[in-house]
Amino acid sequence: MVENVSTNSSNVTRDYEYTDDQIMEFVWEHITLKYYHWIFISLFFLVFVVGSAGNFLVCFSVWRSKSLRNATNYFLVNLAVSDFLVIVLCLPATIMLDALHSWFLGLAMCKVFIYMQRQRVASGKRPDITSEVKKDGLMQD
């Protein structure tokens, strides 16, 4: 590392010069995964597979069975589709962010990722209006 210090009357500038090999070594040290990262990724993969299969089965069962086609189950299908979108859009990005501690997916995906995560948290906090609508006689099972 070479440090050039030049002083002007009010400011100090430092220019650090690294070789390309030093920069690449730093990058590889930063993005090389440790053993615990692989355990973490394996658990996320398990959540991805089980979550995707479970949400698909909920949607498929309501679609195939006419007896399951009621307002309550449509809400469950809506939740399953929302959960599936979060799994597909947010889970891979979360794995990358947690394992590599860096963001490589660009600004657009960053905004989608943050929006989807915030919407998912907000949807879990919404009051259940189904009982109120049923009580008012606006919806039947």
C-alpha cells in the first residue's frame, strides 16, 4: 500500500494505491463462503422447497375441489400466492445478502426486495375483516 499525503492549506487528501491482485484477494476473501454459510443456505433451500410445495398444494386443492371454493379458502389462496411470491422474490436475495453481506442484484431488485418484505410484514399485521364482513351479512361461506 502506498500512501501519498499532500496537504493544502485547509484539506488533506490521501490516495491509496492497491494492485489488482490485492483488490481481487480482498474481494475473494469477502465473498468466499464459510462452512456455516453452507448450513444456512441448506436451511433456506429447505424452506424454499417446503414453502413452494405447500403453497402450491393449497392453491391446487382449492382449484380442484369445488367443495373448497368458499370465501375463507379464497383468502387462504391469496395468502398462499403472496407467500409464494415472497419465497420466490425475497428468499434468494436474503440468502445472498446474509451469506455474502453484499448486494449484487441492482437498484431495481433492491427496491422490489424491500417493498415485498415490508408488504409481507404489513399483511401479517392487518386485522381479520372476514368475521366483520360475515357479521354484516355481506359474505357467506
